[in-house]
Amino acid sequence: MDAMSSSPERVALIRRVRGRSSVVYEIDHAGTPLSIRMAPTEDADGVLHWSLEVTSSRAQGVVVKATDLTRAAALTTVARAWVRQADELDLPRVDWAGVNHLLSDIRAV
């Protein structure tokens, strides 16, 4: 299954928390809470990348991480990793296309 395609679920932004160097988006995904932390990082050559960490209180402390050149690319990488590890880590099913759409609407990706 493609990480960015699945059946549509209700996805809503609950809260946006801005930190000194990151933003956390707290999302309700059809009753499943998700927390997406985005922060800029630089590699050894000084190239800006985006680091994303996704957690859910229903995922027993699992943090799925990705770093890429853009926030959208990092979200795609996180989504694929989440889907790939869902059964093994007992992660909740997520409509990543819906999450991507929501984050695009609020200009987070």
C-alpha cells in the first residue's frame, strides 16, 4: 500500500505549538492522537534539511523519524516508515494522505 493513499478518515488540527526551533502539530486522526514535530537541521555541509518525528499515545512510546530536504519529503518518508512498521510495532492505522492534506492546508508542508 502506498503510504500517502488510503481510505479517507477525519483528520483535524488540535493545536500548533511553536518552540524556539521547532513546531509541533497535534492532530486528531479519527480519534487517534498524533504529534508531528518539525525542526530544521543542517548537515555537515551546512545544507538545510527538515527533521520530522511522529508519535501517537496509542503507539506505546514509538517515535518514527525522518530527515529530508523539504518538510513534504520528510513527511512522505515518515509516512512510508510508519506504514512499513505498523504491524511489527502495533502502530495505529493513519490516513497519511489526509494528514498531508491537512498540513498542506495550514502551510506546514
